[in-house]
Amino acid sequence: HDLVRRTGACMLCAEIPQRPPEYKRIPVNPGQLREYPPHNNSAGRRVLNVWFLSERLWNATLRRERASGKRYEFLVWVRDDAYWVADIPRPSALMEGREAARTMWSLSCRRWGGVNDRVMMMGR
């Protein structure tokens, strides 16, 4: 945590609940998550859990921004099961493009047609 603080960054973590949240109603939408429909597939429900946790982290980020009076320009998402085999790109190099604030980068390991959510870096 000290190294993160010295760079001017902030680390936020989300605790994974022992039991997943109870969803009162899971909508059936054939256009989204068609490979793992959450209303009848446990993998799809796990995807919803990841989205739930990412929403909690985002809300914690907004609270931290309000409390500190600072606005973050760059966010890094790292899952706890990420395995590092090489250096990641420097965020400063990723932020040089004109649309960097509206761009998300993810690692391209095991391409399967989706977004690899183990490590993502994104501008605001």
C-alpha cells in the first residue's frame, strides 16, 4: 500500500461476500450474456456477481474522490486471481491518445471473443 500511496494513487478493494447477493428478478435478455444466460445458468450468475462487485468498487471510488476532493484520471482493475508473466504497459503511454479518457485496455491472453477482465486499465 505504501508504494501505491507514494505514486499518488489509491487502492480500493472489495470484499467478496461469503454468499452471493440474492437477485429478486433476473431479466431475460437474449441480446446480453447469450452464452451464459443468468436466469438459468450458474456461470451467468457469477458474471452478475462480478458486475455487482465492480459496482461496489466504483461507488467506493466515487466516495473516495468526494472525501479527498480529487478526481482520478485513470483506473486499474485487477482480479485477485490474475497471474503476472510480464510487465504491463505504463499507464502514461496508454493515456497519450486523444480518446484515452474514453478507452479501456485489457490483456489479450486466451482470446475467446470477449473482454479479459483479469486486468483492465481505463481512463475516465
